[in-house]
Amino acid sequence: MPIPSQFSGTLKVPVVAAPMFLISGPDLVVGACLSGVVGTFPALNQRTTAGYVNWLDEISGRLAATGSKTGYGVNLVVHRSNQRLDADLAVTIERQVPLVITSLGLNRDLIQAVHGYGGLVFHDVTSMKFAEKAGEAGVDGLILVAHGAGGHAGQLSPFAGLHEIRKIFAGTLLLGGAMSNGAQIAAARMMGADMAYIGTRFMATEESLAVRNLKQMLVDANASDIVYTPAISGIPGNFLRQSIIAAGRNPDDLTPAATYNFGTTEPKAWRDFWAAGQGVGAVDAVLPVRELCARLAREYENSLASTGQFSLA
């Protein structure tokens, strides 16, 4: 399946700006959509369902005012600890959000409900087991969160993961993990992905909700500054070594592991320990979203145009 028709006519580069906890807000979502990229945010970035409603109305209103037809999306955490899921889903259905990205659990009723109003459901997966289950549940897209991705990430190589998932899944296939420029987006498509799923690079934009110190840390960091551990949230993920040190912990000794919880009033694990992917080495500046998206599109097109240079003829 190619890029969904809901997006194919409006994208300038085949990218979903990934929903980042405590980072993605209306300015980032709208900026991405107006720049030809699918903008998304986690529902839990608003502390209440009422706040989530306000953000949905703000985003849809701002996009409608510009005449933009690029769809946007929200992330709903399906894990049982998210006590807001039912309320947030009801609002999502009422507002007919074009794209719902689910993570940390499958919910077939949710998938059917979103399909009922014509929406799409993409699902995060970190292993073949989860990919098979999600495909059987009827999702429209699978997001392979491969080795090196920021936050909760798997250990599958994108080369192996894309090949094996494509054998069992005909829907839209997205790749996430360590991509920060247009050449990498082009490479992902050549390997079989339909779209790229990029988080860390969009964190270092003027419109993101990331604090100034985090944005500077991203600019200064390299891949060696990323620590893969389950000790922060209870699920293996990638975090910035410098943020762990700043929070008073030893990044080389993070035992005991934390337990994870969503929909609560305690975001400390993500507030103090900052997630990022191995692609930080390509983050060279904090840019406006429109400038970043234009750069990605330009690099993407240039990379596709230059593929002939690798011919052996």
C-alpha cells in the first residue's frame, strides 16, 4: 500500500513528525502540516481530556483557516494504566481526527471506531511479534520503531525489520529510528518503507515545547551520548546521557528499573530524563519547522535524483 490518499496529495516529503511526550504541541503540529509533513501529538500532552479537546479545536481551526488539507494525527496510549483512554477516544471520534497512532497495546474496538468515521490507525511496533498482532487486528499502518529511535524503541535493524514486516503486511509501512535528513528518508523508502517517522529532529525546532537546555543538548550531542535502558520508564528506550547526569543519576548504573504509568499527574521520568534517538549527531541547529521541512524535502529530492551515481554500468 502506498502513502494513504488522505496524505499523498499534500505532502512535500513522506514524513510523519512523530508524537513526542511533553514536546509536541499545536505550534509544532500546525507548522509541520503547513510545511507538507504530517504533524502529530500525544493526547496526554494535555493534562486533561478537556485540554485535549481545546488542542484539537485549535489545530483543526488553524489548519482550516489556511485552507491546508494535510491531515494531522494524535497518539493514544492503549496501555491499561492510561485511565483517560476511553474519554480521549470519545473526543477523537467526535472530532474525527484523521490519523490515530496507537502505542503500548492493541485495542480492536478503537480500530473499528476510528475506521467507522473514515480515520486511519497506525500502530507502533518494536518486534515481529507485535507487528503480526497489529496486522491481524486490522490497522492501516505499522510503524517500525527500530534500533536507535528516541524514547521507547526496539532492537531490530531497519534492514531486517522492514523486509520481514513487508512479507506479512500490505498496509502503509513507516520506519522510525535515527533519521534526521532527507537522504535517510530516501534510503528508508528504498528499503521498503512508505514513510519516515521522525521525532528527535523535530524536537530541535523553534515550535517544539522542549525546554531551551534540551534543544541545545540535542545540537551538542552525538550518537555516543544516547543510553538505551529500561530503567527510566520501565520499557527499554533511548535517553540523552547528559540529561541523566543532570538529574543526579549515573548513566552507567541505572538500577533499579522504574515502573511506567500513563495518564497520571507524574511525568517526572520524561521531564527530567530526556529521550532522544541516535540521529542526534545530524542535528546541527534549532530551526523553524518550515525551514526544517523545506530542507528535508530538498535533501530527499536531491538524493533520489542522484541514485544513478551508484550504478555499476
